[in-house]
Amino acid sequence: MKRRRVIAWGLFVVIFVGCIGIVAAARRAKLPSADGEIPVSEVKRGDLDLQVVATGELRATHTGTLIAPPVGGGALNYATGSSLEPYGVQIKELTH
């Protein structure tokens, strides 16, 4: 019984060390690029202007209630298109 246990542990160690060797060799292997050249890019320090266009739902990680005092006697300016009209400008009634 003891001999089987020693053989089992020995086999386990050999397989384990072999797996570690395979992983180490795979990490060191350098994959050639498609055209045989090393890709190079110029690096510049500065702000990153990143725009992502995607469809789907957004979920907030933190939510809260925004409370604002009434401005201009409680009247709101209505948005037309993508811009807000200045205070006091008359706007056509929206139809549904």
C-alpha cells in the first residue's frame, strides 16, 4: 500500500513539473507578426480623448436624488433639438 502511494505521488510530481515547464515555455515563445516585422508606434504624453459608441443599457453604480431650487419663478426652459433655448424665448407647442 505504501509503495502505491509513493508511485502515485511521484507520478503526480512528474506531471505537475511537466505542466509548469510547458506553461513556462509557452510564455517565453515569441509569436512572429503577420508580416514578419515588429509593430512600432510613437508615444506621446498628453490627455486621452476616448470615445466609445455602444448600444445597450447603462446601470449606475451609485444613485442619488438631485434637488434644485426653482429658477426664474419655477418656469423651465424647454429643449428644442439638442440645444436649450435662452430664458424668455417663446417656443412652439409640441404635438405628440
